[in-house]
Amino acid sequence: SNEEITDTNFATIENYLSSGTAKGVTLYGNILYALRTGGIIFIDELENHFNHAIVRTFIEYFVNNRINKNNATIIFSTHYSELLDDFERGDEI
């Protein structure tokens, strides 16, 4: 069917797309909302269903002051500690 999907609800989107794609679409919408409103987003195991480049891009949105103009915050867990090596962190010595 060529039906347009206009709902951002994960349960609705999952009827049309794979779980990984549905999670990506939903997460991207939530990230954009946090960036627009200066909100906080919590993500458990950010790397699930996403490749390294996508995860890095999501984090970069919050690190880049030109994108994150409202000081939104991302708090996430990950099992890929090497992901943290990609970014300057205040907890490093």
C-alpha cells in the first residue's frame, strides 16, 4: 500500500516497518523534540538496532552547539565503551 505514515507512535509505526527502523524513526523524532525544547532525553543501550555512524550522529546533535542551541541533554547507556572515545568528555583525566 502507498499509505502515508503520519503517526510517530512506535506501536503504530512498527506495523509498517521493522523494529529497528521503527525505533530509529521514533528516537529521531524524540531527539528533535528535545533539541527544539532544550529537553532531556534518556536512552537505554543507544547502540541497539543502530550502526556506529548513526549513534555517533545522534550524539553529535547534542555536542554541536550550532545544532543544540537550547542546551538539550542526552543521557544514554551503552555497552560500546569505544563509542565514548569519539567525543571529548569532561570526566577524562
